[in-house]
Amino acid sequence: MATNSVILASKSPRRKELLESLGLTFDVVTTEVNEIFREQFSFERQIQLIAFDKAMAVHPCFLDSMVIAGDTIVVCDNQLLKKPKNTEEARKMLSLLSGRQHSVISGICVVDLNDITIYSEVTEVFVKDVSLETIDTYISLYQPFDKAGAYGIQDNYFKEYFLEFIQGEYENVMGLPLIRLKDILKRKGKL
């Protein structure tokens, strides 16, 4: 049972950690939501709608609380890279990203009483040209099967051997863009 006025509707340990970094007190409440990608929309809109679905799955049970939900995708060459199911899929994804630029897009939905804010944040990530051996070492060390695009930017091995540079918000690549969210929380009197 939630006791705080803010609910994080996400199972992601990284989103929880990032929200905690703001000094915010909140509860984590999740429910299973079928992530439906609506291909008739842009990638940004698709991820916004998934965040909205996640927030609305929790909000009716906590009408007096602010609910924050989010989801993150990786897009390379107009191709959506979801969470890999196994080592082979992770290897294919990381091989595709090698030596290239890709986009990390997070959709965020904040529901507070009758007010709904939905937005997305895009960060461009540039990856070094890496060998298959480096890719396999990363996969064996970090088992990135719960991460879109098969990597976590916060992983030390990834930072050292894969990451060339980024354009945009680092926390967005981890799954929760904080700059705009902090403004929303301040405006709502939560921070």
C-alpha cells in the first residue's frame, strides 16, 4: 500500500535510483502493462504513449498521489532496439551500434489529480568501433538483457570501451531524464 504522495510506476532499479537522487520520498507501485508499439506514430510519440499507459494503469488506485511513469527505447537506423532476449540478440544489437550514432528516447508521463504531463527526451549516443571480443566480454560481465539496446551507459566497461560521447542528457540514457522532471516536481511543490 502506498503511503507517499508520489508514486513511481516503474520496475526499473535505475529509474528508482535516479528519482532517489533528487531527495524525493516516493513509493514504487507497478502493474503489468502490455507495451504496445503503435507504428503509425513517431518513435517519440510511441514511447510517450507507453509511459501514459503505465501511469494510467496505476493512477486509478492512487487518485490523491502524483504518479510518474516512464519507458526508454533505443533507435538506430530507424530500427527499434528493444531489450535483448538472449546473448545472440545482445551481440547483434551491440554490433549494430558499434562505430555509430543512435538515439535514446525516453517517454515520461506525470499524472497529478486531473493534470497530465507527457513528454519525451532524446539523447544522441556515439559508440566507438568495438570488436566482437569486446562485445562478448561486456555481455558476459553485465548480462544486459533488461536494457533497451543491450547496454547500460552507467556500466564502467561500457563507458570505457564503448562510449565515445553523448549529446543530451546522460540520465535520459539511464531511463529517466531529470532536468524537466525536476521542474515539474518543483512546480507541483514536491521538491
